[in-house]
Amino acid sequence: MIQVTPQMRILVAVAPADFRKGIDGLARVCREVLRQDPFSGYVFVFGNRCRKAIKILVYDGQGFWLCQKRLSTGRFPWWPPGRSEATHVLEAHQLGVLLSGGNPTLAQGVPAWRRVGVGA
């Protein structure tokens, strides 16, 4: 089971991915197109050309997880604009909004907790 925590870095690939690719093919896209290490523990989110499906690739220290969500009807209305080798960073709560078919840029979450220094 994948648990997405607020500490995880979530990268959304701007360019559509070929959904015939599996773990090895998407890991190659991470390395060669996105210039990221697929073994980093980052959560990589890919969309297909028609925006009806999303694949998520993440390495958990023991192996890769590959998850896919395909909508029964409609399309994912939001996808980040930009160059083909670009990524868009999301927060954990924003990933949930994206997977629910919403606009993650409009989702407001609680600010990240930071330790207060001693004597502050």
C-alpha cells in the first residue's frame, strides 16, 4: 500500500506519457526526460494524452509501485502547462484533489509544520 505523506516530493510530468510503458519505461522517462532519479523516493505522476488516465510511479526502498487510475467518463480537467521536460510540484493534499478530478492549485491545505527552536 502506498501512503503519501506531506514530506514526500510529488512531481507531475507535464508532457503526456505513453501508457503502454510499465515500470521500466516510466523509470527511463524519469531519468532521461525529467532528469530525476526514479530511486529517489519521489512520487512521479504521469498523464496520458487524452487526460483520461493517470499513472503514479514511486520507489519505496524495496521496489517500485505503479498505480493507475482511469476515469469511467470525462477527463481530468487540470494538468500543468509547460515544456515537455518540465515537472510541476504538488503537495500531498493536492495529489488527492487531482486524483478526485479537481484543480489542485485551488486546494488550500494547512501550512507545513516546522519545529520551533528552543527559547523562541
